[in-house]
Amino acid sequence: LGLRPRSLLLHLRVEPGLEKEIRLSDNWSLPAVEEYFRSYATESREVPSLPSAEAIRSSSNPATAARDWLVQLAPDFLIESSPMARYASGNYGKLSSSLFKIIIDELGYGDFERKHSTLFENTMRSAGLNSVPHRYWQYYLNGSLMLANYYNRITRNRKHVFRYIGAIYLAETGFLTSCRIWRDVLKEALPGLDTRYFDEHCHIDIDHSRMALDGLVRPAIETYGNFAANEIVRGFEEARWIGEFAEQDFVRQICWKDSAERNQDHYQQIFLKVRRAWEAGEITKDCLDEPKGELSITHTHDGDELCHVASGEMEFLNGFECSTTLRGNQGIIIEHNRLHGALIHSERCKYEIYNIGDLDRWL
Ligand SMILES: [Fe+2]
Ligand SMILES: [Fe+2]
Ligand SMILES: [Fe+2]
């Protein structure tokens, strides 16, 4: 239930945002799309690493960062091909049959052990994680939710079928390289990891990328012309933009979790200044008094905040598998856009949240 509002909100926000971010020329033709997609395929194969992989590698706790990344992939991978399967019904002519060939691979050709979501369940379990879909919903970052929602949106509303074709070409093509990079870094961080999910995609997506180009992109443009070409490129660009956003969101979250001590130091440095500013009426604060067991479910804020615990004990959650204990006269800076939460451990806990806007202006 807790997932619904945040996920719906992102769903509504994403469309106008993307229209603003991605401006397309409207004269795409089949040869132009083919050339553009081929050059993407070539370039993407040569990508040496990904921001997510570097974040795991350089984290002060690579094993936790690796598990966190598996959690971010889970909203898609544990239900793999579910958005895609929405286009299995209806009649899209030859496109339907081409897409169905990809769907049956994703579903393991009727063999549960080979189903891609089953492979990822094994990956999750081998990392010591629960494999029930959405078990870790409270740890999904906004970027991960946006990405999953994007594929749901363009398959729920069928007017976006051509965008879906562009997005799925991107996914099947980029995945070849991403899966190799992720497999290597995850294995480094979690030596016991079952990587068969990633191994499988390193080879099957060679076929899926070709099938998406030959069986979906080309026939769609041949049959439906310029409109289809423009929409396909738009879907490709939108999915790419959100994918990169999700990578960066994860990078920032790992960095924020690794900075827990520095964020406490910053609190120490600026607290008196912040309190004086509040006394002078320059900024606002919220005062809270909560009982044992009270949970502030994970969320994010648009501006930086300062959390000051007046009395009692709080487990401040910096993110997945990372928390900081705060007692009387201790506190922490909460960076804007970073997922966090809190759980009260003492009979009562009094704390104050100061809306400081931008941390830099206080340092
Ligand atoms: Fe797959
Ligand atoms: Fe695939
Ligand atoms: Fe908060």
C-alpha cells in the first residue's frame, strides 16, 4: 500500500518532464533510424563501465552496495517481461508474432527453471536477499521506480506501442553490455553470487536485439511510416534518459550512505547557527514526539534538512542496510532527494527537523 502514492506520483510527473528533456526532430526515416540504432549498438558494446558499477566498486561497503543494486533491479527483473506481455494480446500483425518470440524466451519457453525471473530469484537468494517481488519496495529509489513505471506506462496505454518498440530495442541492445558489466562487479563484491541471470542475457540479448530491429523496428516503420519512426526514436530516447537518471540516482544514494559520518559532522558544525536562524524566524522547523516503534517510512525531500534529536533514541535509516543511531543532542544532515527513514527505539523520542534549504550556505 505504501508504494502506491510514490509510484503513482512519479508516473504522473514523468510525462511533462520527458517532453521537456527530450526534443526530437520529426523527420526520422527508416534508413536514419537504422543507422542511428546500429551506431548505438556498436557504441554500447564498447562501453567499458557504468556509473552503477563504479559506485559499487568505490563504495566503502561494496557488498551492501551490490545488494542495494540488486534491489534496484528487482522491480523489473523479478516480474520480467510482464510489461512486454501486455502486447501479447491484440492484433499487431507481424509485429505481434515477432514480439511473441521474445516473450517466450523471457518466460523460459515454458520451463520454469529457465524463466528469466526465476534466474533472478536465484540471484537474489544467493545474495542473501528475499526473492518475493516487491519485498524491498521501501528501498526502491525514485529513479528505479521511474524506470519500471515507464515500461508499464508505454505498455498499459497502447497508443504508445511504437515508443515501446523503441524502448525495447534500447533495452535488449544495451542489456548485453550492462549485464556483462553488472555480472563482473557484482561477482567481485559478492563472490558467492549466482550470476546465471546475467550470463543468460549476455548471449540471448544478441538475438533479442536483432529480433527487435528486424522484427519490430523495421516492419513498423515500413508499414506505418514517419509517425512510427518518430515515436520509435522518442521511446528509445525516453528509456535511455530514464535509465541514465536511475543510474545517477543510485550513484548519489551510495555516496550519501557512505557519507553518514560526514553528515553527522556537518550537523555538529552548523546546528547552533541553524537554531539561531530559526529563533530569528528565518527558517522553519517541525517538532516531533514519537513513541517506541514509530516508523517514518522511507521518503525523500526537495531541500536539505537538519535532524536534531533532543531526547531518546532513533535509528536513522540512511538507506538499504545502512543506519545511524542518534541519541539526545545528536543529529544528522539529510541531503535533498536522498531516500531515508527513521525508527524510534526508546520509550519516547523528541526530535526536530529544520528546513535548511541548501547545506552549502551554512558551512
Ligand atoms: Fe530477459
Ligand atoms: Fe531479452
Ligand atoms: Fe524525512
